[in-house]
Amino acid sequence: MSEKLDRIVLEARRAADKRAEGYREKALKIYPWICGRCARTFTHTNLRELTVHHRDHNHDNNPSDGSNWELLCLYCHDNEHQRQLEASQGKVDGKQPAAAATHSPFAGLEGLLKKR
């Protein structure tokens, strides 16, 4: 059983790596080697630090025109995924949003003004 599971995992990893190589190579041919967020430029020596980000977060959506891709450096790519994770958890800028106010300080003001 363990060998079968290991084989399935290995095949899935190989397929994912092959798929990634295909769209990465295409993206590097289509787009300039610049991070789409911080504008850091890349050369052959540091190109391994430039990643392909899927705008819709679907790694299987790889149109040949590259419309679902953007090149991001490792840091900006990690930041983008962290922001997506936090947004799905309802966080803003890494923090839980403030609770809605339940106290209404002027609730009885109208009544007080009418008494005068």
C-alpha cells in the first residue's frame, strides 16, 4: 500500500513539475524579466528568483497568451499568496478587522432636545 501511494505522489509531482516548466518557459519568453510588483530586474544569473504567479490562483489555467500569468520575484510572490490567504480569513493588512460598534452615543439625543 505504501509503495503504491509513494508512486502516485511521485507521478503527481512529476506531472506538476512538467506543467510548471512549460508555462514558466513560455512566460519568460513573453514577458520582460522584471518583477511585476517591485520592478526588480533579473538576468540569467538570478533568474531562478523570478517566479510565475497565476493571477486567478489556478495553476491549471495556463492560456498560451499568458493572460493569467505575471512574473514576480520570490518575495513579492510569497507576499501575494499571504495576502490571498489573509483575505480568505477575513483579515486586512494581516489583522482582523475592528469589530463593528454596538454603542450608539447619540441614541437618546433627540428625546433630550425635544424636552427643552
